[in-house]
Amino acid sequence: PAPPGWQATGVQREEVEALGRVGGLLAEEITGWAEQHHRAVAGRAFRWVGPAGAPVRVVHDAVADGAYRGVRALGRVVGRGLGGLLAPLATGVPVSASLVGGQAVAVLDAVLGDRLDDEGSALSLPMVLRVGRTDVGTDRAALAAAYPGATARVVVFVHGLGHTDLSWLERDIVGEPWSYAHALQPAGWTGALVRYNSGRRIDANGASLASLLEAMTTAWPRPVADLALVGHSMGGLVIRSACAQGTDAGHAWPALVRSCVYLGSPHHGAPLEQGADMVAGLLGRLPETGAIATALRLRSAGIKNLRHGILAGDRGGDAAVDDLLDGPALLATARHHLVAGHLGLTGRHPAAVMLGDLVVREASALGLGHRRAAALGPCERATFPATSHHALLHDRRVGNALAGWLG
């Protein structure tokens, strides 16, 4: 729960206006896909007719150009107009403050987050600590108010693609809130939840997390003795990046890290993104299906980074495999725990072999069977059968393992 007296003081008016601009952007994109498909089909027809159809093609192309330009302009105007029309209804409470609204914005960021961030959109979620659906500042007073029982042992939880800080929470058998942070409280750990825009590049989010951890540990109500980092899916890759960038920047917090735990993190890539990239490449070879390939390529840089599970610099995952970085080595001064789940009861079950945890295969989560595995260095590995990718966020067996690993 939020500390007494805390109020959500967001900028919902700006969020509503930003949503209108997103609507305009999507209208332009959809119009572009339609135009691309139209021109591909018409072009094949005119090539079949031959020179005799040239006069008709000139008229057709002129009419089509004008029509599509008009639709694009109308989409922009309607999007901005709708945002402005609804803005006066804003209450001052951010859309992301509600459970449904926060999840909706997180999904939007997962798909378009890099574009929204470049535009400075109010819908681009910043990298922040969260308590009770409220952003927490990193000054000493804000941290003391948000964590009145702060201890010297801090465990930071970093969610994955399209999730939020609330994704870690569930209910126990009597309906009370439960999370991994609750499971670690008896050992003296204080849990801190992070929320961020998962559509940004992984290295960009890594830099933001490194800066956040430096500010947090400096102003924490008590001197931090132990710091642990737990990341789910993409969150584990963000942690890897943050540790490398924090070390390179000379930050103090990496020396405090005792353990890093990666829950279903695709260290060697995620099959869904790899499949999307392959399908887009195949569809792009034919003019008639090029529009579908263009639509698939709309996905964010954060999603594209998951193709190889390693950092791809500013290229958002579009570079060839041989041009990619091997990714940062794991922080040498910390213990590392790589966790995988799979659907079958055993690792040989067909569902486990083919689907992994539905999103990430076991070998990728455990950093095995890949030429870049050496970059991970020594670490401990654990697999939890009959567990989906989402279930790794709050599996009681994982909670018990965390308690044992962190001590």
C-alpha cells in the first residue's frame, strides 16, 4: 500500500493528448500498409496489361496519391482533435495509476515505446521505483516515506516486456497480497519494485537502471550493506546491461551487489521474436505481402533486441548476427542464478523441448548450448518444471529458492 498521505499527481491531460497522437500515428501506419498493398497489386495488374494500360496507370496513380495523402492528413487531424477534445475531462490522476490503465500503457510501450520515448510522449513510462501504484523519488525524504521499514538489505525487482511493477504481485490462499519480496522479508530484505518503458532498447534501459540504482543506494534511509537484483525475462537482460554500464561509469552500487537472479531471461534469444523476424523477411520478398512485413517491423527496438538476447547497440536488433556484441559479461563480484521454466513435467517432455515456458526455451534461459555462452561465465542454474513464462513472476517454488539463494 502507498504511504499515508500520498497522492497520485499525474498529468492525465498530457496522456490523453498523447493517446490522440498515437491514434494519428497508427492511422498513418495503417494507411501506409494499405497503400503499399494497393500499389503492389495494381502494379502487377498494369504490368500484365502492358504499355496499353499506361494512360490509365497515370490517372490511377495520381488519384491514389491524392487519396492516401488525404487519409493520412485526416488521421493526424482526427487523432490530435480527439486528444484535445477529451483533454478537459482529465482528472489529474495518471492513466497508469490504475491496474487496467497501467497495464494498457505498459503494453503500448512494449510495442511503440521507442517511438514514444523519442517524441517525449507522456505515455512513455519513465524508469522509476514504485510503491502502491505511485512513483517514488530517489531523494532521502521520498525514500524514507515510501519505505518506512527500510533495512540495509535491498532486493530490486525488474519486470519484463509489457509488464509493470504490479506483475510481481498475486494473492495467497487467504486472499492477502504475496510476492517474492514478501518471501524475502524474514531474511531482512526490503523489496523495491521498478517500472519502465520496455519498448526502449535494452542498453538504454540498462543505462537508466544504472542511474536509478546509483541514486537509490546513495539516498537509501539506511546504509546499504547488500544489494540483490531480480529480473524477469527482458528484465534480466536490463540488469546485465545496468551492471556493465554502472561499472564502466564508476558507480558505487555494483560493489554492493551480492546476487543477481534471472527468471526466464532469453540470454540467447526468444523464439517468438526470431520467428517474427523470419516471417517478416519472407513476406517482404513479395510485393503483395510486403505490407504485412512492414506491419511486423513496426515492433519496438526493445522487442527486436530479444531476437538474439544480446545487446545490439543503437540498431535495435536489426543488425546481422555477426555484427552484434556478445553482450556484457556477468558482474564478476556477484553470484548469478539463471532460472528456467518449462511446460512439461520433465525436460524431455515434447512440450518442454518444443515450447520451453511458452516464450523462452530452457537452453536460452540457462545460457547453454550457444557460442556466446562463455560470456556468461560461472553461474548457478535451476529449472522449474510445469511452469509457464508468466508463472515465473510468482511461483512459490521460485520464492523458496530465492530465499535460499539470497539467505
